[in-house]
Amino acid sequence: MIQLKNKSQIAIMREAGRITGEALLLAGEAIKPGVSTKHLDDIIRHHIERSGAVPSFLGYAGFPASACISVNNQVIHGIPSKNTILTEGDIVKIDVGACYKGYHGDSAKTFPVGKISRQASELVRITEECFYLGIEQIKPDARIGDIGHAVEAHAVGAGFGVVKKYVGHGVGQHLHESPDVPNYGTPGRGARICVGMTIAVEPMICIGSGDVTELSDGWTVITAEGGLSAHYEHTVALTENGVELLTKVD
Ligand code: MG
Ligand code: MG
């Protein structure tokens, strides 16, 4: 069942979203060649905890860190490690969640490490554009399929693949709630969008087919053909005033 939020619930989610967005921004500012993904995770955990919130991912289904940090062909759910050192030309995806007063924020972004290839930069740009085209569809009485269709059309039109095995989702008192928000779909199909909905829209776009496989660590998802992958996510609320990006702080 889709849990709609009232104004006071969305006000709390705005705080959870702000803390989430700030943590992502701070980690992004620390990215440079030579930095470990564990260092970025430490920054995120510290910011969330000093803000009076709790890292949503830490311990979620046994996940061992506060952020998922995935490099290059890793799509999502990468485990931060002191042994994973960023190198010039990498793209790094940081996915963060913070829980404040019982409500979650969820946001991800793909960052360049130093100078990246033209193709990598195009992938990152198109993925962000997919997100914004997706959320343009969010209005009362639109359907969840409208979002996915817009995302997929833009990615495929640019020659990239859409990861279909993992999807966006409702977010609120649980990190993952109904409805699923796939990055593909048919216009006019799927759950009806209405005021009070809070969802994480999160295109995962890659070079190649979009097929993925999981590493033996039980978490890290990589592209099946080894192509680069990008991810962009915000927690989005539809209020009486329109669409609001709860996790956007920059
Ligand atoms: Mg996320
Ligand atoms: Mg999410």
C-alpha cells in the first residue's frame, strides 16, 4: 500500500532530506585521486550522526557501511573500503540515506575523479537529464509508468542501457516503500500519482545492455558487460505546491 504523507510528515522528511543531501555534498567535495571510498563513508557517517540522524543503510539487511560507494562498472551497493582508492578518470557513485525522527531521505550522485573521458562525462550528464525528465512527469493523476518511460526514452535515445533489475521506490518511514518506480515503463500505466506521495526516482544508466550481475561479496552489483554505469537519485515529494526535491541542497 502506498503511504501518503501529510504536511507535517513532509516537513520532517525535508529535514531528513537536507541531512542526506548535505552528507552527499560533503563526500563529493572530498573526492580526488588517492582518496579511499572508506574515507568518503566516514565523512558521510560523521555528518549524519552529528545532525542527529541515523545512517539508513548501516545494518540494512546487514549492509556494513553508511553509504553505498560504487566505482566505474559497479552499478550500486558497492561496499566502501580502505583498499578501494580512487584514481584519475574514475566515476564514483555515492548513494546515501539518513533517517531523521523516523523518516528517511535517499539520494545518489555520480562524481568524476579528476578528468574523465568524454564518454563517461556524456553518461553522467544523460543520467542526470533522465532524472529531470522523469520528474517532469510527476503531477496529480499521472502514472508511475510515465516517469519510467521518460527516463528510458532519453537513455536509449542517447545510446545507453537502462538497468532494469533495480528500481526506484516509495520512501518515508521505511527506506523502501510502495510503489516501485522503474526506470522503464508505459505511459498511462502503473500506480496513480497523487499529492502526498514521496518517492525516490533513481535512474541507473550504463554503457551496454543494462544487464547486471552481483559480485561474490553479496552486495556489489556490476554491469554484465563491464561498461561504465551512472546513478542519480533524489527523494521527491509531490505537494499541493508541486514537485519538491527533498534531498537537493546544492
Ligand atoms: Mg539511494
Ligand atoms: Mg533509493
